[in-house]
Amino acid sequence: MKYIKSTDLRYKTSSIVSQLRDGESFYLIHRSEVVGEIVPRKKDKQVNKPFDPVAFKEFLEGLKPVPHLTDEERERNYRKHFEKKYGKYISRR
């Protein structure tokens, strides 16, 4: 296990990160005293789930485009929303 100083954390960050990715551990020295240990994080093994065709089909169904609305339908939905939110009597432009 290697020793690194607290100032090395500031000035040699990229090399420390690359060494941690390679699996190396460090003792951290601050003012001539070992204050901690820096250990690389263990990677979780990804569990490969079997392919589920039913769930995939449902996912694809959700990706289909929605039908286009005409201007009248869009205006009707807009007015309906506003009447519900603010009340029935809203003047039209």
C-alpha cells in the first residue's frame, strides 16, 4: 500500500484516480500522521437479466407516436383545461 500526502490530493489528482481505478490503495498522511486509508470502490457485478419479449413489446407500444390533433380539438382541450383550473367564465380574446 502506498503513502500519499494531503497536498498530493490537490496536485496529483488525475494520477491518484487512475491508480485507484487500477485497484491500488493508499494511506493518507497529513502533518506526518496517517489519518486515513483511501481504498478503491468495489464494482458491483451486473446481473444479466434474461430477455423478456412481453416487456419489450409493451415498451415499444409506448414509443408509438400519438395521433395528431386538429386545431379545433387542441382549442377544445385547452379551453376545457382552463375552465377546470380557473372557472367557467373566461372571455375569449
